[in-house]
Amino acid sequence: MIPSSISRILTLLGLTLAAVSVQAHPGHSLSDVSVAHLLTSPDHLAILAVGGVLMLAAAQLARQSASKRLLRHGGAVALIGAALLWSLRA
């Protein structure tokens, strides 16, 4: 059986790698497109929502209350922002 501290470290490493490896879609850099595209593209909004979910998952694994609070608030803002921006694009 894996000790809980090693399990926690492996899970946080997996979440970090997942967050680093996501991309909305290939084809342009952030400076090549308009802000409207970044804020309304389904690909970009999906990545924003995934980032929010990853932050909420990481908050469950954090030990310090300040870290938990920061990750929870950041995750909630990302998810709410993605939902609001999705509703604006319709």
C-alpha cells in the first residue's frame, strides 16, 4: 500500500501535468487573435472550465487552509467565468 503522503504527491503531480498539457487548439498564439475570440471560442472556454475543475480538485488535496481557500476561489471563478462567457456567446 502507498503511504498517503506519496499518494498525495503523485496526485498533485498528475494534476499539475494535466494543467500544463492542455491547450485549446493548435493554430495560433494568444497575440494573433482578438480578445473576442479568446472569450467566446468553445475551445478556450472548455479549457477555462477544465482549469477550474483541476483547481477544485487540487484544493481537496492541499493541506494549508490558505492554499485550499485560494484554489477553491480560483476554481470557482474559472468555472463561473466559463459559464457566464458561454451564455454571452449565444
